[in-house]
Amino acid sequence: MFLRRISLVGTVVAVNVVGGLGYGVRAQRASRLVEEVAVIGNRRLARDQILKHVKTKPGEVYSWKQVQRDLQSVLALGVFDKRETRVLQETGQRGGVVIIFEVVELPRILEISFKGLRHIKETEIIDALRREHVNLEKDSVDDPVQIRQAIRVIRRFLMSRGWANPSVTVLREMLSSQSVSITFVITREVSFRKVAYE
């Protein structure tokens, strides 16, 4: 008799082949329980504040799909780096699953400044950002998505004021491991017209 086991995310499938004549397939649900749900890497947001958005609880049957939904809920808080934050799974001491949310907090913006604005007030730019629901203020999170959206809004605003193809670049200066200074450097394309002299 030939016995082969294939492990599939929480399911064990046993295939019995007897003398090459018949196959008996039996699937049994592995009931691995969640032993612990942990959070590492958090500094500003407390563990309990993060875990209240997580539905996976110790003592429940482990579900990979639910853990992925939990990760999306944690990322939806908007304070963690979506590229760096991840969920880890380890085997616990009793054979269950330990779920670890490894979070990387986005730095806070302590300073925002604009360079290169001519005849336009910073308050006009800030008002344009607010009208477009771009959350970019002092003490807000340095979210790359918000920064890209801010660049688009600033360019659109400047073009509405007659600027020809304005360029907006962002300079980030890390003030500490958890705070940053953002400077929007704005340049105006200079166009030359041909003038015919007689």
C-alpha cells in the first residue's frame, strides 16, 4: 500500500493507492487553533488599538483568509506603511498558530514648506489641497499616496493660475526616526518666443 500526504493551507489530504487498482481520497480538516495574536513594531499606536481592528482571536480556528482580511483592516488605519507592514505566522508551543502583525509606522510630518511660489500665497495652495481632500498638514502621516495626490493638485492649481507646465518635486528630510520635514519645490517652465527683427 502506498500512502501519500499533501498539506494544503489548513487541510491534510491523504491518498491511498492499493495495488494500482483504486483510489480512496479522504480529506480531513486540520483544526489548528490560533494560540496568540501579537503586534510588533508599533510605537505611537498601542497594541490594543491595533488589535481591536483584528477579528482573529486566540482560541479560534485558524483561517488564512481571515488573517489577510485582518491585515487589510490594519492597513486601512492609514498610519502604517503598506509596502513594509506584513503578517507573519509561526507554529506555537502547543502546535497551534501564532499570528504576528509586524507593522511599520509612517513618520509624522512636523514641517511643510513650499519653495518657488511667486505671487501665490502658501495658504492658497493649502486651501486647494483641502478642497481636494488631501490630508497633508502638520502632524499628519507622511503617506506616499497623499504626497503624489498633493503634487497633482498643486500642478493643477498652478496651471489654473496661468503657469505653463509647472514642475513639483518633493524633498523629505528625516528629523528623527518618526518625524519628517516636507518641502515642495516648485519650478516654472520658461518658454521662449521667437521674435523677428527687421
